[in-house]
Amino acid sequence: MFVDAEPFLLDQRKRIIALATQQAIPVVSQFRLFAIDGALASYGTSLTEANRLLGVYTGRVLKGTKPADLPVVQSTKFDLVLNLKTAKVLGLSIPDKLFTTADEVIE
């Protein structure tokens, strides 16, 4: 089950994960917090990178660049977080290729 980036769902993530785990349904989201709280995985924009880009953009505006003159910036760094505890509970095995490309593995 993919849980979308929606504030209400983010707030209810522990309940969603608990209910899905009871039914042996793997949960994936783009928020790292889901994987930390027990979802199988998360894959989404790196918030660290997005905040860094925001800082650079803000700095350019504060130095006098008109916002209309700045290019549209889009983050290109994505984080993959795998939760091995949850994989074991669900009886799933993570393929080696996916395991080696993960940015973070929760054991």
C-alpha cells in the first residue's frame, strides 16, 4: 500500500502502519518517517537536499536577485529507506540489488 504525501496521513502514520501490518500489507511512502515507524520502505525527495536548495535560493533573493529572474529548481536527490524488521515480520526478503542501493537500512 502506498501512502501519499498528505498531512493527515502523515499524522496518522503509526495507526496506518499498525493496521496494515496486522493484515500483512506492506506499506511504502515517500516520507522517511513512515519507514522509521515501521513501514516497509520509503522513497522520496531528500528533505536535507531540498532544504539546502531552499537556503541557496533564499540567499540569492536576499542578495538582490529578483525572484522572477531565478530558474525553477527541482531536487534531484532521492532517499531510499528500507526497514528490515518489517520485512521479516511480513515474511519478505529484500533483493540484494535494492538492499545495496538503499540510502538507509533500519535493522
